[in-house]
Amino acid sequence: MTKAELVEEVARAAELNKRDAEVIVETVFGSIIGALHKGEKVELRGFGSFRTRERGPRRGRNPKTGEPVDVPAKRVPYFKPGKVHKEYFTENPAAAEGTVVAPAEVEPTPAAGGSAGSATGDGGGGSTSPSTQAGSGGETSGSEGSSGGSAL
């Protein structure tokens, strides 16, 4: 999916014009990039997290001449998928090869108090199994909520 296709999908799903959808997509990307530049991590619950890692200096090789080259230390961004996405691609090998296999759509089940969650859809009371509904769940690191990063 390209950025233009993402803008079109946001415009269609939110019933916006493409210009407004583009502003939303650019704002989200800009926010993620800005947080990473500050050294923060960005957690998107149920999707994954973006972080930076330090790479130490190393000795590389010029591919054209074969000459050794010193590569300086640097920070690089990386994405860690959420638990649901890791499980999805592990359980559906065809998805990892580019074949789209849609996850089963499941209605959220009400929690023990009869509440079906908040009106905003943030999962604030509904209870679903991570293996049955895409978009729920989190990371396996156990450090959720205490990272000091941005949670979107």
C-alpha cells in the first residue's frame, strides 16, 4: 500500500475529502517521526510500536572496490509489531507471502458488567480474545504503559 492509497482509504472510511484525509495521514506520520527524533517510542496499542536503536560503529566493506570502510555509530528506527499481528502472520503463512487472508470478523462480547465498551471504540470495557479479533491485544514485552513514550 502506498501513501496515496492510504489517504484514499482514510478518506473513504471517514467520509472525508482527500485533502482532509491527506492532512490526517501527514499529521500522524509527522507525529511519529517527531517523537522518534526526540528519542521517544511510539506505541499504537493493538498495532505495534516504533522505536529507535543505537547501532555501534563497525567495519564495513565498499561493495565496488572491496576496500574496508569505517561505518560510524548511528540511530535507526525500527517497528515492533503487536502480538495480534505477530500471531496473524505466524498462523497464516499465506499472509506472509502477500496473499491476503482476511481475519474472521467477530462481534465484541460484553464484559461481565453488561458494558460493551466505550462509545469511542477504545476497548474500554469490551472483552475479546486477541486471537479472534484483529486490532486487540498488545506487545509481549510486558513494558506497556511504563515506557515514557508516546501512546497513540
